[in-house]
Amino acid sequence: MLNMIEHGTASDKPGVLIAHGLYGSARNWGVIAKRLSDTRRVVAVDMRNHGGSPWFDTHGYPEMAEDLAEVIGNLGGAWDVLGHSMGGKTAMVLALSHPDLVNRLVVADIAPVAYGHSQVQYVEAMKAVDLDRVERRPDAGAQLLERVDNPDLVPFFLQSLDVKAKRWLLNLNTLEREMPKILGFPEVSGIYEGRTLFLSGAESDYVRPEHRDRIKALFPAARFAKIPGAGHWLHAEKPREFEAAVRAWLDS
């Protein structure tokens, strides 16, 4: 089963399950998870091939949705589910395939569509790091800066580096091979009629007006909101505003 980090204790409110995006981890969501756990139980997971979770040869959304279903099945009951980017697509497939497990859904800056950009260059950058030359995290950071187009991403990638063991906590080979699945969205049947919030960064173009018909076809109760001044990494760029928006939605 997926590795989990738990915050807070059970209350009269549904628990919240958090699914991170590509190259992320449960630890990335620590601050927001702790804040939300003041009134409910919050569980953040490491997705397959990430962090402390098992590695597999596959990385498609149906399999990842089943991973989340197994977690909720072990936790018991229906949970509110929050997913960002890759985790948002996984959360959508979970809600469509197991609607009984999802109380409310929050999809952070992603749509149920295929995207044309690639993330393979970041896999290649991490694989190119000479780990034998890494004694401290900044040693790897300096190497990544030579290959990563956005320097703001380097500290994020470094969170998935085990310096002592000289290994990445990411199954880079599988992620590279399965990138078309990660960028795509599977053909799924079913409709999720539960309350759904598509929360996006106002500066991001991941959720576009032309996506709304597709979203409404799968999630007829969907509502849309944007966080001003935030891009795709809205939870990291505007954590207070993101937490407030999620809290208001879950409590409404």
C-alpha cells in the first residue's frame, strides 16, 4: 500500500486525502496538511514510484486510482479527496470509478484532458546528476541548475533526493517510460455527481475555458475558482490563499 503521512485526528468532518503531483511527495504538503488537520483527519500519500511508496513498472491513472481506493478502503468510509496535477487526474479517475469512496473532490490546476508539453527533460536532468559527487544537497542542486530551465524547480526536485543513500526517491525509469500516460487522460466511463471544485492558479493555463465542457460532462456539479497571482504550483506559491479556498469549500 502507499506510504502515508497522517495529521490530526478523526472528527465529525470527513477526512481529507491528499494526492501530490509528478515528482512530488506527501512531505511537500506538510504545511497545508497540518493546517487543515486542526478540525479533521488529513492523510497525505506518496504516489506509486514516489517517496516511500512501492515502485512498479506501470504509472497509469487507473492503477494510481486503485492505489488511492486501497488507501481509503483501509482508512474506512468516504473521504474528501484533494489532488494536484498528476494527483488531480488520479483523484478524478478515483471519483469516476469509485464514487462511493469520494465525499467531495478538489482538483488543483489540472483538467481531464491530454497535454502536449513534456516533463521528460526533468527526468533526464535528475538521471544526469553524478551522485558519486554529491556529499550535500547543494552539490546535486548545482548540477541540476545546469540542466533545469526553471531554477525554482530545483529545490522541489531535491526534496526527492536521499543524499546519504545517494539515490533518488523517484522511479525515474518508469516515470520516463510512462510519461505519455501521465500527460494523457484515460478513456473512462461514468460520471461523478458529487461536489467538485476545480481550483486553479490565475496565471496558469492548465485549466482553460475550452476544457469546461469536458469537465462538466464528467463532473456535472463542478464549480470553478482561481487564486490570483498563482501559477500551476498554486499551493506552494500562495499557500495561505490555497488553504483558505480548500477549507471554505470543504466546510460549505
